[in-house]
Amino acid sequence: MKEGLHESSQPPCYARKRRLYRRFLHTMPAIRSALTGDEIAQEIGMRLRCRRLERNITIEALAKRSGVGRSAVGDIEAGRDVRLSTLIKVMRGLGVLSNLDAAFPDTLPTSLALTKRRQLRMRAYVKKTQNG
């Protein structure tokens, strides 16, 4: 903060944004299957934006660190459609790529994922019924 300038002398929008940001951090909704794809994209974008702001990284710095354009980072944070490879680059740039392990843990295949010959199944199938 500049010398002699304290919180009350800043424009009111800054104080409001700060309050909203603090409230948002405590009320982050869970990502559920009931949400639409657009709502999930917006939630992911907001969470990435919060991580970026927590680490005090500008959009430009994150874009440079990630090897993507500034607009790509803005698109992700706004919840717009982006390529999966772009999202991965930005997550790597923020240092949150390892969080995907929680969503997609590396597990051993179950007996359902193996064929009768004990090989890993490569595609799903539907059992044929005699009447149909």
C-alpha cells in the first residue's frame, strides 16, 4: 500500500471485491453431478482464479509460465470451452496438476476390467440377450 494511503481511502469497489473474495473462499460450492457442464466449467475457472490470486500471480505471468496466451487463461477463468491440453498447461503452471490424482487415482484393474483370458479389457460391451 502507498504511504499515507489506508484501506478507507481506496475506492469502495476494492473493499467490496476483497469482501466478496473472502466470502467466496469460505462458500465454494461442491462440484456435483447435478450441475450442468457450463456450471462445472465456471466453478473450475473460479477455483483456478482463486488459486492464482492466492499466489499473487497475474494472468500475464501465469500465461507465460504455462506457455499459453493471456486470453486462454482468461477463457478458463471465465468458464469458457478450452482445449484439454490448455487446461493441463495452466494447471501445471499453477502447480495444481497433481490434484488430478484425487479425481483419477491409479488403481489396479478389477476382475470386471479383465477379459476371460485375463487381459485388460480395451472397450466396453453389452451382453446380448436371447430375445433381442
